[in-house]
Amino acid sequence: MTRLDDLPDVLTPKQVAEYLQISHDAVRALLRSGRLRGVNAGAKQSKYWRITKEAIREFTSTTEPAQGMKKPNKSSVVKTYF
């Protein structure tokens, strides 16, 4: 897996999708909803979004699990695999 520090300072939605291992459409939905900060460099419905590494760090540090999912704690992960 690629490290965020190895990527360019400004990324396309495709690059972000590959890094986060989600679909391109999911990245665009996150951008439109404001959950992921980005700049739309074109018209209102343009596909010319650009996202900074700082925005990705912010998103990954504040993202909560999907509804009904819990963040695993260390002991539950160890019990699951051992």
C-alpha cells in the first residue's frame, strides 16, 4: 500500500480513491457532501476536483465507522485472530 507521504501534495479523486481503497464515485460523494475537503477547479458539476494530503489526513483522523459498526479495540482484535 502506498504511504500518503509518497503521494503528490495535491491529488485527483482517482488517486484518493486508490489510496483510501474506495470507489471514485464514493470520493466524489464525500467531496460533494463536504465530509472530504476539496477544491472544484471547474464548473459547479465539474469533475475537476483536487484534494490536498492535509484534507485526507483530516478525513481519516475524524471519520467515524459506519452506523452500527464499532471501532475495534486492541483486545478484541487479538481475541479474534488468536
